[in-house]
Amino acid sequence: MESGQKKDSKGLSRREMMIGTGVLAATTAVAHFGGLVKKADASAPQWPWPYKKLDPAKTAELCYNEWYRVFCGCAVINSVFKQLAETVGEPYASFPSDSFVFLEGGQVGWGTICGSPAGANITANLIIGPRIAGSPVGHQISADIMQWYSEANMPVFVPQNPKIDPKAIPQTISDSPLCHISVGKWMKAAGKPLKSAERKDRCARVAASTAYRLVELLNDWADGKYTPTHDFTCSKEHGITGQYNCTECHGDNVPTPPQG
């Protein structure tokens, strides 16, 4: 025992008592945490999640208004999950949909993939499941959404009570799922800056248009009549992930992958 250490009536030093108390507390905490993990595992929802058919127009209206609260990707997710929380219940009722607000602006303003198709893809895969879980349809619907978004004359949907006159919102084809290309082409056509009310309303309508299309596809899947429409021949032909829209940005500098 070190100099200055005193023992109690049971022959334990103060340091030994503190160490013993700490070990007991740590053991108790680990046991409690283990119980929480087991409890969470037992109550974890089965994936994929149950789905009941929705009205595309109602979903789009919800999405349009949600955009002004949580922006594109989160609005798409909420427009579907809030309705399913009412008709199905869990796991939708407790799912933290608002946490996907980071999808805004092409992922926290980086202008990469637009939050609207990204939110639709998250929704489709939670409802149907990804191909790694033996549910290729979720993957196929996501691919359909990406291609449709790129080729559609956006925005398609016109809300019942628009915040901006529809005549002030021209339609454009992005030929890309990237936010900065989609928004950039529209701003050039409309002559409106990024922070304009018109640009914001355009993006709200694009999100609503995407939610509308997503529900159409989910309803077809629920009815057993869904047929994929996307085209993956570009990546198969050239041996690199991509679609037939790369030359607009890359010009002749399209990456050439090694063969094999």
C-alpha cells in the first residue's frame, strides 16, 4: 500500500474501494446497454415495410407544401411516409423523416444528385427492399425515377394553390439527375437567380412531380403490373457506371476504363 493510503474496517484502501465501485458501475452500464440492444433488436421493424396504395395527386400536393419546410428530398419522403403513418402505422409513424433534410441542394448544397430522386430512392428501397435483399424491384424503381427525372419536362406537376404564377415557371429538361445541372438549366431559361422565389417554387414543383411519379410506380408494383423502363446499356457497353448524358459536361474527356 502506498504511503498515505488508509484502510477501512474491512481492510480496503480508499483507492481499492473507488476501483471496485467503478468496475461495478461499468458492469451495470454494459449489462443495461446489452438489454437495450436486445430490446431494440426484438422490436426492430421487418424490412421491407408494408405499403398501401396512395393517391399520386394528394401526395404531390403534400410534397409541394412540405418543400417549403424541409426542401426537396425530405419533402418527397414525408409526402409518402406521413400518409402511410396514418394508414399503416409503424414503422412509418416513428421514422425520423426530417433527418433527411441534408438532401437539399444536391446534398447539403453541393449540387450533386438532386434531393428529389434521392428521396424517392430512399422511399422505394425502404418499402420494397434493395436487390441485395432479394427485392430487385426497389432498385429498378429507383433507376426508373433517375431516368424519368432526367428526361421529363420539369416541373410536371402544377399545385392547386401555387405560391407563384405557373406562367412564371418555365419547363426544362435537365438530361441529368444532378442538382446543379437541373437548376442551372432552368435558371438560364427563366432568367431567374438561385435565391429567387420563382426558382424555389420551381424546385418545390419538381419535388412534387417526383413524388407523384414515385407513387404511380409504387401503385403499379402493389397491383403486380410494374414493368421497368430504365436503360442500363450505356454502363454495360462502356464498362463504367453512367448513362448516355456524359458528353454534355465531359465533352471528349469521358473517362475510358480498362477493359475486362
